[in-house]
Amino acid sequence: MTNPQIASTILPTIDAVLVEDMDDGEMGSLLFQSFDDNPNRSLGEILAEAEFLDKDKIPVYVQLNLDNHSQLFELDIWKADYSPVSRLPNLDQIVIKKIISPIA
């Protein structure tokens, strides 16, 4: 899937996305609900990776993942020491590590 294909798949649905908190020890991960309630939905590919420093200067890692149907699946957030994330950063404090073009 090319970047324009990713944009045409994800952007039209972004304002209608429903999310739920994941049970991740208060690190802030979100699960994107399926648009079609597909029971065969599973983790697919990584779309993007980023990181930032928490208030205590411990790195926090972020992955935006697609499902096996190239739809948004989860925003996975975890702190290097697995403690709860104490704050979400400002946009200028996030370092984008890579944006990946998944293969269709």
C-alpha cells in the first residue's frame, strides 16, 4: 500500500473513529474499534513509530498499528520502565522515528 493509498483509507474515517483504553498499566494505549465488527481482525503492520520523554525523563515509545485489513488497529504506547505515563507531550516534543508504507 502506498502513502496515498494509506491516506485515502485512513483519513476519511478519522473523524468517525471510536477508541477504547487498553489495559496497559496506565501507559495510554488506545484500541481503534472496527468499522465492520470483523471478528477475524488482528494486528497487522506498523504504520509509524515515535518517542518522547515523560516528565521523569524516561523514554516513552509509540507505535501506530494497522490491522490485517489495513485499518487503524491500535495506538500502542509503552514506557521504557513499564511505569504509568505521567503526561502526554506537546507535538514539538515528539520525535517521529519512522513512517512505514505497509504492503497491501
